[in-house]
Amino acid sequence: MEKSSPCILFLLLVPSILFSLASAADADPIQDFCVATHPYGSLTTNGYLCKPNAAVTSDDFFSSSLTAELTTDNSYGVNASFADVRFFPGLNTLGISMARVVLDPGGVVPAHTHPRASEMVFVTEGLLLMGFVATDGRYFSKVLGAGEVFVFPRGLMHFQYNVGTKKAVEIVAYNSQLPGLLLAAPALFGSTPTIPDVVLAKSFLVDRKTVDNIKSKFG
Amino acid sequence: MEKSSPCILFLLLVPSILFSLASAADADPIQDFCVATHPYGSLTTNGYLCKPNAAVTSDDFFSSSLTAELTTDNSYGVNASFADVRFFPGLNTLGISMARVVLDPGGVVPAHTHPRASEMVFVTEGLLLMGFVATDGRYFSKVLGAGEVFVFPRGLMHFQYNVGTKKAVEIVAYNSQLPGLLLAAPALFGSTPTIPDVVLAKSFLVDRKTVDNIKSKFG
Amino acid sequence: MEKSSPCILFLLLVPSILFSLASAADADPIQDFCVATHPYGSLTTNGYLCKPNAAVTSDDFFSSSLTAELTTDNSYGVNASFADVRFFPGLNTLGISMARVVLDPGGVVPAHTHPRASEMVFVTEGLLLMGFVATDGRYFSKVLGAGEVFVFPRGLMHFQYNVGTKKAVEIVAYNSQLPGLLLAAPALFGSTPTIPDVVLAKSFLVDRKTVDNIKSKFG
Amino acid sequence: MEKSSPCILFLLLVPSILFSLASAADADPIQDFCVATHPYGSLTTNGYLCKPNAAVTSDDFFSSSLTAELTTDNSYGVNASFADVRFFPGLNTLGISMARVVLDPGGVVPAHTHPRASEMVFVTEGLLLMGFVATDGRYFSKVLGAGEVFVFPRGLMHFQYNVGTKKAVEIVAYNSQLPGLLLAAPALFGSTPTIPDVVLAKSFLVDRKTVDNIKSKFG
Amino acid sequence: MEKSSPCILFLLLVPSILFSLASAADADPIQDFCVATHPYGSLTTNGYLCKPNAAVTSDDFFSSSLTAELTTDNSYGVNASFADVRFFPGLNTLGISMARVVLDPGGVVPAHTHPRASEMVFVTEGLLLMGFVATDGRYFSKVLGAGEVFVFPRGLMHFQYNVGTKKAVEIVAYNSQLPGLLLAAPALFGSTPTIPDVVLAKSFLVDRKTVDNIKSKFG
Amino acid sequence: MEKSSPCILFLLLVPSILFSLASAADADPIQDFCVATHPYGSLTTNGYLCKPNAAVTSDDFFSSSLTAELTTDNSYGVNASFADVRFFPGLNTLGISMARVVLDPGGVVPAHTHPRASEMVFVTEGLLLMGFVATDGRYFSKVLGAGEVFVFPRGLMHFQYNVGTKKAVEIVAYNSQLPGLLLAAPALFGSTPTIPDVVLAKSFLVDRKTVDNIKSKFG
């Protein structure tokens, strides 16, 4: 199982999950559309600059990025593909994006927040426990089967967990072109560089040894 | 086929389609959530009033409204169920909603606009032609298979058409809790009361007889 | 009357009407002003880039575009001039625009929507019937004389019709720098390329011959 | 000229001018419309509560408030009528309003700001000098004739002045349902209660006698 | 030091810290002000209803809530007082709030996010290390002395840590009337009810014993 | 006292006060951050363009601009330093900014408005009278001591005045990256070029001599 050691796996997940995201209340568009000129990495304003109108074609409003084959051979037993502005430039200024998530039995989308979006989940197959924690400390959760939907209010801590015996699949929508994904554990224990041990130990009320142990998983 | 005469059928469709909707850039929430107190029909502010916080439960963030059995025995060969604030009060202030649409082979979601949302479509099965017209008169369209996505910018005229030989199904997301649905033909030719013939004749550059003929379909 | 055949006429109207528009809730400005650098056609972000501050003059906040002589020798008996960001670059980021519309007796601003704005109409002379259809199918309408005002909520289908015996003139305001104009009939039956006949026939519950007939008016 | 003594006149102007207004970037509506339930004075949320949908009629989208006869027999030689949410409840949530202003030759709309709107002015008759001062101290101004338009960016100090020999009339649009009007002189020197003399003296770099003299005009 | 056992202490902190908050982009006000009618707990719309205009007094725009004596005799060595809409009803609709934080030497504001606001920190005394992690995993941090400022973009994970030898104090501003506070550790390990062990174990890549150990600190 | 003649002094104040500002409801960010590429003066869109992501460092989120030594040897007995997007490029798109103001005994921040922000004031030392005038002419005011806060709703006319016997200091927060500052007296009587005397005389109901006298202070 060396190939799926957490540290390495997380790196593998990064392209599809760490940069995930979901945004909630982007500004309104002030033209019909503004297809982003360049792929992810060339942000130049609050959003992207627009491709010249005359160069826009039907393909700019289409994406097959969610059809990617998703392997779940990793620590979380989960994988995702994204149709947000990074992979679907036509979404620029439109305030919406989607993702497709596959979970093995027992697989988990680790606890996380989206800084810029509410998220609505539609289960296409399987049995999923999903829950979130509000700012008053209350935990809300539900088990969903195929065809059912759940909503995570913007910025709150949430997760999904496959409690069934088969693969589970969900289609996720966000009200932002780039919702952002903050996976709590890797953000806290695996950032570059890392947050000082003392801060984490005090935040989690544990000793530094426990901190170092968790950090070693996300190195 | 008297049961599926257009006029009657449209009335049948009304509960699920005419009031459809999809919204695009609702104001940001200013609390974690604000579950709507009452079902559709009791709008009292820009959105709904909130259920008292202590009365909110996990079920408020969950909906099974999209699992409804959808019959397509009507003029359009299409039907839809909605998970928007009318049917899912927990969406109030969250700026997002969803719908599930089923289309027979040859079935069509008639040309329409959403006054308050961009729309993103995920095809779960079948083969669908979808297109929209921008304000400069350009028509953009694409045929989508399972797993592919398309986006309709806010307020533009669009449709979906099942060009395959089997049933097609799509999951639709909107960036509004209540996007609104304006089906062009029934809005123009079947409103209550109706738009004067002369206005429609001049708008479509046809004679009144043609207007009356179309009106008779949406009476 | 060949000169005023609908097909040709529509092309003539295009510069002033098809691209009309009106927007509703643009993002707030985050500086005093941001005069657009270039004329319409050079959109480069969500809105336009700004002219350097030092180059801005009083003329940038002024426009005479609404004083244009408007001929109404066309199928609709109507014409319009616009003071939106395309013709008045100083409006960039300010969230407002205007138009001036002239209608012959019997003239009609054909049924249309504005994807990005609510519209408020002030009648300066004449007698105008104006109406709109809401998403629940209800039709609201009123006859207005000089000095009276009417409002069309964002994205709803509406029209204006001169029911008087003299020329009518209206001043129109939109809460967007570029509201967008979707004239229903030409968008549906005269786009480039055109929407497939079968989709239109199914949307309007008419046969293809009727579709082709209407298409021929907007070719 | 006792009837037009400034103090008294200002009180007369209050109903039509002091509460004037113009708003710039209201939140988007999240339903078709939300007609305000009560007249001005019963604000109960961020905006007004909505009249029940079933009670809404065509008249709710119409107003004749701008047709009021306007007398200009006052210190400023100006008067105005308003079509904002105070007088036109149907504008609630729609983000737009209008006013009609009449100015005698030599009449002036005194220097003022609108806290919540950009303003666009259309001159229907006469010759008007209008100007504004930006936050960097630059003054922009222009003389406008009939049919010409000018724009005042949100929150900046501006005025209008009839430089012609005849009555001037303008139609004004704001991108807010309630833009707010802060007339500089009466706000500074005529508030209830008044700003302390020392503050005004130091703000305007004048002695208290000058302050008291100006205050006496707006008592 | 039994009184400062983490579990108990956290409960003590709750009134001042767990419900902290900071919001980022509330909707614009559409009247001068809308003083909230009731204290925290009576949310009834997206924000609060307004006190009648005539009942508003100068005191409604004033708060002494930040002057509260703050004891830091707890596990974190930190305490805070808040001037947000819960304690300062006049902030309703105004999109801004503040807090005052006191940290013992070695004290830490534990890692947390604000779902609805960017946060700007002004250090009034002491020496503070503050840092945040972006959604791409990068960690940004800085040590600040008196008079210096730092900004945490909306929704990102951040903390403050007193690295000096004396008490540190900071004044914090948020661009929301109710930014919300999600302390990562208590939200994850101390919610009511708690998130299932298996989900936390899989999220942090640790065994259940470690999870239970951390949970015991936040019971 | 030639050095503190009002005219000269105002010029001296300009860099720190005239361009002050505070903004209230900027659009939401649609990425984690967008550090402005250039210093003030190179505005190119609604806000600034973003520095490439890879070039962003911890220093971009930090500013020491508020630590500047502030001399109050001028007509107003006041000075200020700013941490807004002009001096702190990392604030771009984040919708927040701060300032620090020092007032001599008897010193006054002259009456002014912020076109784009609500403002919240925290008094760190001294005794300050602060007040504002609403659009209905009502004046609200309060004397604040250390640790107390006051709020000025967006766009309303307000001032601060040191009524104590010692220096007063305040930390100010705005919900905009660039709120804008319109000092009433210099904007009205000291713009470049100046507003015509007749307009000012009619606005303040004074004679031209008084106007010229005030103008001479702000020449």
C-alpha cells in the first residue's frame, strides 16, 4: 500500500481536490458573457479578462471535464472532477460551477469549507451521509439516497461519507465560478510552509507530538 | 390523444414547468442560514422570512422533491421536478437551486428564459441538443451526451431537445433560489389575460389569424 | 414597399434596437468613475477597462446620442436611440443607462426581455399601452399618457404599443450600463444560424410550415 | 417677498426636494416583484415587505406622481416631483426610480449628493449647466440642451443650474429605489438639532458669525 | 487550575468567541439605516427587521460593547468582545462590524475561518504572529507590532499568536454585520451532536483513539 | 502662522485627507485574493488588475502605512494616515480598509461624506464628539471615550471633533477598499476649477461676497 500512503496520495489528490472550490455570490455579469481568455493561472482582474466576442464559439459554453475517469485508489477512497472556471473558461462572470464526486464504500470527502459559495449536492447513486457544522456549534446531517439533495450554506464546515456498500456518485453545484476548497486537515497540517506546531497544539489542545504525527500524514 | 391536447397539457405542465425558475445573483446571506417560514405563496420581503433558529433541523437542508416520478405524456414529451425555494425552504438566502428534467425521444423543453439566473446543465443520460441565442442574435448550440455540461448565461433565450432514441435526463443548477421561468410561447400567447392580438401580430410580423391559431394552443 | 420589407427592415433596426438593452444590478463601482477606454466591441473584462484618470474630461460624462433623428419608416413603426455604455463610455461601472423611443401611431416595440435590468418608462408625449407577463403567466398592462411612468421588473416579457393617433415618445431608464435586449420574435426565428424548425414547432405547438413562414420574416 | 423667505421656503421644499433621492446598487430582486405593502414611513426591513402576490394589480406598476403641477415660487426657483419607492410602492426591490425637475431661469438645484445612487439626467427643455466634484477635487461640468444627457457618479457632490432664459425641465433616473438626497447647505446648516457652530466654523474656515448667518437661512 | 480545564473553558469562551464573526459583502442598504428591532436571537429575514424610524436615537449608532473587561484565564490565553449586529443593532444593513481581542503572552486565537467576511487587523499593543492558508495550500504569515495592519481574505483559515512577552491587543474590522466564526477544532471535534469518529479519523488520517482524545478536549 | 494659512494647509492635507476615503459594498472577490499590480494612479478596471499569483508574498497582506508620524500643525488640528488600496495593494477586491486619525484638542475632521462606504470608528484615546445628518435632516451625535465605537451609515454627512483637553486618536474601518472622501467645504469652495459663485451663493442662500470669502480659504 505504499503507493497510497497518505502523504503521496494527498499530492495526487491536489490537482482534483485541493483546488476544488465552489463560490456563492459573484458579482452580476454586465454583458451576455465573458469567456476567459486564458487557462487557470493567468488571473488578471477580479475574475479573468474576456476573449474577444467574435472569437467565441459554441464550444466555449460546453465542457466534458466531468467525464474524466476517476480512480479512488487513495487514502480517502474518493476522487472528483471539476467544471469550474479553471477548466471551463466560459463560466467566467456567470456565477456558477459544478463538480462530480465518486466515493468508494467507506470513502470520505474530508471535512472542508468553500470560502466563496453555497453548495448543493445531488446524489446520483449510492448512500451518503453528509453533514455540516454551523457557527453556533450545531451539527446538521442526513443520509441521502439516489435522487435526493442536500445544501451546505456558504463557508460552513462540511463532509460527505459513503455509508453504503457500493460506490456512490454525486453531482455538486456551487453558486460561484470558483468556490475555493479549504480541506481542513491538509490546510491546517500540510500547508507550504507549515503553520508552527505551537499554534496547532494550542488550537487543538493537544501536545506537539500529536501535531507532528498529523503533520507527517500531510507532509 | 385528447388527453394530451396542448391546451390541457400546458395546464398540467404549469405546476412543474411554468413556475420553474433559476436565479443568478441573489444577495449574499448575512447569517448562516434563514430557512423560509412558509411554503410558496407567502413571500413577504425580498425572499422569505426566517424560521426561528431553534426550530431549524437537519431536514430543513434536505429535499426529496427531485425524486418525484415524472410522466411525459404531454405535448412537449417532457417533465421536470424542482428543488428551489418553493419546494425546499432551506434554500432561502443561499442563492442556489436545482431541477431534474426528463425528456422523451423528440421531447423538447420549449424555448424560454430565466430572469434571475445563469443555468448549468449536466446530462445524466441520453443525447440532448441544447442552444441559446445571445442579444446580438448569434445562436450557440451543442449536442451533449452523458456526463457533459453546458451553460446558459443569465436571461438568454434557450431550449433543450432530445435528439437521441432513448429517454434523456438532465440535472440542472441555477445560481438563484428562485430563478424564474418564462416559457416564450405560453408567456406570449397564453397569459392571463392575453396580450392583444395586434401587439403579437406586429411583434411576429404575422396576421391575426396566425396569432389566434397559436393562442388557441395555449388557451 | 420593398424598402420596408420586414427582413430588410429588421437589419436596419438592428443597430438601434436589436442591440438595445438595459441592465439591472451591476456591481458597485469601487472608484469615483472608470470611463471605458474603447468603443463597443472591445470588452475585455466584466465591463470595460478604464481610461487613465488624468485623461478624463467633462465630455466623458456627457452624451448627445439620444438626440439622433429617428426615422420610423419600418415594419414596426418604431425606432430608438441609446445612451448606454456602447455609446456613452462614461457610464462604465455606474450601473445606469437610458434610451429614447419614438413610435408612430400603431407602432409597436415588439415583445422582448432585458436580461440584466429593470426598466422604467417615462412617456413624454402620446398615448401608449404597455404590458408585461410575469413568470406565473399573469399579464399586467396600462395605458399611459404624457408624464406618467411604468416599470418592467427585470427579465420579464414586455412591449409598448402606440394606441394614440399621434406620434408617441418615451424616455427609458435601466439600472445597468448594458441591459441587453432580446426581441422575442427575431431571437427565436431570426438568429444566426437559426434554431432548428422542429424545436420552434414544438415550442409554439405549430407545424413547420408556420415556423418557416415566420422565419421568412426575420431572415 | 415674505412668502419666499428662505426659511419658510425650505420647509415648503422639504416634501419634494429634501427627501429626494436616487439609489445606485440595490440588491437584486429574488422574485418577479415585491410591491411594498405600505406608504413611506413604514420601513420594516432592508426595503419594504411585499404585498401578497394575489393582491397585486396592474396599477401597482404605474405611477402618475411625476405629473404633479410644480410651483417654483421659492428661494431656489426650482421644484421636483418623485417616482421612488415612497410614492411608487411597486418599485420595491427593483433598483430604479425617477424624478422630474423644473427650474426657473436662474433657478438652481442646490449642491447635493445621493448616498445610494448614480444619477442620469435627460434634459427635456431649456439650457442647464450641471457639474460635479470628484474626490480628488476635480470639477467636471457641461451645459446641456434638450435631448442631451449627463451622469453623476454615485455619492459625488453635484448641482444643476438653469443658464437659459426660459424654464428648464429634466427627467432624472437613479439606480436605486430610494437614492437619498443630502442637500449640502441645509444638511450642514439646517439639521434638527443643528451641528455645533464650532464644528461648522472649523469645517468652513469661517468665524461663528458667518456660520450663524448661514444657519439663519435654514432655521 | 481545574477551572481552566479546556472543556469548561471552551464553554466560557463561547459567548465571546465561538459566536464571534466577521462578514464580507453584505447587500447594500436601501435606506439611510435600519436599526434592528430586537436583540440577537430574533432573526426574521436576511438580517433583522427595522425599528420604526421615529424611534431611532443617537444611541442606536453607538456601542460600548468593546470596553468590556476581558479575562484571559482560559486554555487559549485569549478573550474577545464584539461590536457586531448581535450587540450593536444599529449595524443592521450597514455591512461592517468590529471586535477587540486581548492575548496573553503565548496566547492564541485558534485557527478559524469567517464564512462571510474579510478581516483587517490593527495591532494596538504587543507583538503578534498572524498567518493564513490559501486554497492552494500556501501559508502567508507575518509578525506585527503596534500600529501595523494585516488582512485575511474572506473565508480563509487563519490564526493570531502572541509571540511577545507582554499582553497583546488588537482591533479587528470585518466587512459584514455578522461575519460568523468557525473555530476549526471545536467545530470539528466539539459540535452538538458530534461528527462521527470515522469521518474525523479519515479526514485527519489518524486513528479513532486520537479522534476521541481530541474530542475529549472539546466535549 | 503663515505656515498654517488655510490655503496652504489644505494642500498639505490633501495627500492624507482629501483622498482619504472608505467604501461600503464592493463586489465579492471571485478568487482568494488579487493583489493590485501597481500603486495608486494606474486604475485600469473596476478596481485594479492582479499581480501574478506566484509573485504574491506574505508582505502583500501587511502594511505599516498607519504607523506614519502625523503632524497636526494645520488649520484643522488634525491629520490621518490610510491603509486603503492606494497604500495597501493587497486589499484589492477584499472590500475593506482602515485609517488612523489624530486630533489636537479642538481639532476637527471637517464635515464630509464617503461615497462608497459605511464607516465604523473606534476611539483609542481622548474624547470625541461625532455626529451625522441623515437625509431627512435629523442630526445624530454622541461623545465617545476610549474603547467606544460609533457608526456612520454610507454616504451621510458627518464629522469628528476633539472636545477633550488632550490629543485624541481613532482607528477607523470602512467596508470598501477605496471609500472615497468628499470634504464638504473644499469640494464646494475649493475644487479645480471652482464651482461658479452664483451656484454656491444660491445653494447656501448667501451673497457672492460670502462665497468669495470662503473660496479664498480653499484657493
